[in-house]
Amino acid sequence: MDTLVETPLDGLDAATLFSSGAGLTSDDVIILPGYIDFPRSEVCLDTHVTRNLRLKRPIVSSPMDTVTETKMAIALALLGGLGIIHYNNTVEEQAEMVRKVKRFENGFITDPVVLSPRHTITDVDGIKQTAGFSGIPITQDGTPRSRLVGIVTNRDIDFEKDRSRPLEEVMTTDLVTAPRGVTLSEANKILRASKKGKLPVVDEDFRLVALVARSDLLKNLNFPDASKDARKQLLVGAAVSTRDEDRDRVDALANAGVNVIVVDAAQGHSLYQQRMIAYIKGHYPEIDVIGGNVVTAQQAETLIHAGADALRVGMGPGSICITQNMMAVGRAQATAVYCVASHARRFGVPVIADGGINGIGPMAKALALGASAVMLGYLLAATQEAPGEYFYEDGLRVKRYRGMASLEAMAVGGAKRYLAESDEAVKVPQGVSGTVVDKGSLHDYLPYLMQGLCHAFQDMGCCDIPSLHAALHEGRLRFERRTSAANREGTVHSLHSYEMPRFGIR
């Protein structure tokens, strides 16, 4: 009779992996495969991003001025994530961005690009090159809320050789419009009957109020995973600093309807952050607060006891961050996520991995190490929905991406995140400015990332985030350390040439 021998588990459990005292990054770790007993279509990415807020997708955008403003926050919420609007702006500007997200009605463009009759076809060409569309409403003075006088589409200018002609000579003035207050369903019927590509929405004085695009209706017809509050409005977050004067900013954001506030500090273990969290929770208990950034259990416990509803983990791992080199302070990100998440789990507080997420693999590893969501900056900065204009560099279409502690960003307010005094004569940067290659629309890019994440979950043998975390803390999820040679072996090598996938690889 054969004697049954229990097969030893390969690899290490996470507690053993991180017990050496050495700081580990994403590239230092590989997850061993699990047992697959479910189809990929059954993977569920629902998650608690804070104690009280759930998302269909574990994605949060970074509150950076080259990443998140109104368009990004709307697109990300429609796709099941959460946008955090930056504060390198005035209180009024940030609050208005929040209001635009809360007022957003799917299918209506409330801040369309417009031109005046005196602009030229060349101006339309420029918009088409940078933004990817050319159906432009023409208003009397070229501002969004003035009287509508025409519209320019491809059919008006495609075969026009003289690109310097003013738009008043080529624009269509026989307009099909809809009155303010029209429903999306009614707008769709008008578009279908008129066979137009764009439908301007006007008020009683024929001033432009909004724009409805046929292509957007087809693309945005239904968003079953949209992140919404109890009033069926899109969820939106915003960042504030730890400074006392930002209490006015908190008040304005609360009045605008913000759902979650990120107290934004590179080193969150401070009296100043405790005071700001206490102010928000004391005055606006209905608003969830994300504290951070933290990388140790001690930091985490301080902010949890202060009232934080979630923690942002990471100090120095971002692609544009030089904090660890400049300040000699921080922690390797894989170690930071595991240690903070393991401690915060005891209090029921989710953690968000912030930094070092430069592809699907690091995203999967962060979730596998205990994060409930990931915060993206680099991956989102070159999408159409990110702030800024495209331009060409070395033959590639790019957008500018800068760290909030770069000299460029610090000059307009970014230094608040780093506890810099406003009157400091010498600025010491903890970030850089650079460029990132065009990734197209978030509506195409995020589904790609999420499908890749579903593949990773299936390979790990876990069909959702709670079961992944259970496997982590019960020791069933197994890991190995990776050498630099193993990292080289695990990506493209030994080829004379190869074709890069559409969205690139690490």
C-alpha cells in the first residue's frame, strides 16, 4: 500500500519573504502560480478603496497637475475607478472641477472646445492633431458660453487647400440644436434624425451650454461599472495639504460635493496631518479621508487613530520621484505595501499602493501584497483625458509629466506636499519633469489594464481581491525572490527585433 506523502509548498509565504530586513521592490518578487478552478470571466475586481467607498475597479488616479483634473476624474469614475483632483490651483478652481464631475451627465460635454469665426482652418487642424477630433462649435467671441454662430466639421474643411481661411467663410450656419434641459435620450433621437455628428445644446439666447457627440453616445451608451454615490452622481476625490489655510479648501470642496479627501503629504507621519484629518472628520464626517503617505506600521497606526478611512502607501518609488536619493528616507515599495497593509488590516482600513506601478505586473503584485487599490500617475499621464497638450519629441507623440516636487511644480504650489515653507529662498526638488508617450483614450487603455489584471488573478488562482488577501495572510499565496538575471529572463530577450505591443511592455 502506497504511503501518502504531503507535497511541500514551493516558495515562501509573505511573512517569511519580508522577514529578512532587506527592502524589496516589485522587481525583487515573483508570485508562484495557484490552482485555476474558475474562468477568467468570473474574476471580480470590486474593492473597498476606503472604509465606506467601494469601487468596481481598484484604480485611483494620482492628485498631480499633469494627471487629474475634471476630464480624468469623469472618465475614471465612468470606468469604475476614482479620480483625485490636484490642488496646484486656487480653492475656487479645484472646487469648480469637483462640481463639474458631480454635475456630469453621461453623454453631455459641458466644457466643449470652441473657436471664434476669426480663427482659421489651421486652428482646427491643430486641435485635431492634439485632441483627436475636429467637430468644433463656433461662438461669437470664441468662448464656451457665448452665442453659437456655426459649427465646423471635417466635411467643411477636408478638401480646402487654403488652410489660412477664416472659419466664418467655411463653417456651417444652418444648425440643428437642442434646448437646454434636453435629456440624453431626446438628444440621441435628434442626432439620429438629423444624421449629424455633433449636437449643440443652447439656452434661450442661443448661447452654447453643452455639446453631444454621436461618437460619444455610441462609446458612452452604458457604463455599468460607474462609481456613483447614493444620489447617482459620479464619485470624485480631491487633495488638500496639511497646512491650516487649506481648511478653507476643505470647506469649499465639501460644499462642492466631494466624496473623499486625500490629505496629501510625502511624509504623512506628522502632527500637521493629524490635525487636518481631525478637522475634516470633525466637520464633515460624511466625507472619507485618505491619509498618507506612509511606509511603516507606526506611521499607519498614527493616522488610523487620527481617523483616516484609508492609507496611501509609498515614499519615493514613483517614476518621477527622487525622494529616496535626495533625502535618504523612504522604503522599498513591496516591503512598504506588505507591512502597512498587514497592520492596517487589523483595523479594517484599506491601503492604496502609490508609486512604482508601471504596468500590469506591478499592479497585480501590489494587490497581492495587501493593497486594496493602486494609485496611478505615470500610466495615466499620457492618456487623452490627462491635462496638457500633446507634442512631438524624437518622433513620438508625448505629454509632459512632472513630479509635484519638481522645481517646475513647486513654483506653482507643489511644495505644500513636502512641508516646504512658502518663504524658503532655496528649493530642494524631490521630483523631476519629463515626458510620457501617448496611450490614447482612457476608455481604451483602462479596459486593457483590467483585462490583464484579470489574467493575473486567474494565474494566481484567486477570483477576487478578498480571496487574494486571504491567501496572502494564510500563507497559501507563495512568493520567490528574484535575481537580476531572473528579471532579464522574464521579459523579451535574445531577439534580433520584435514588435512592441500596442500599449508597450515593461
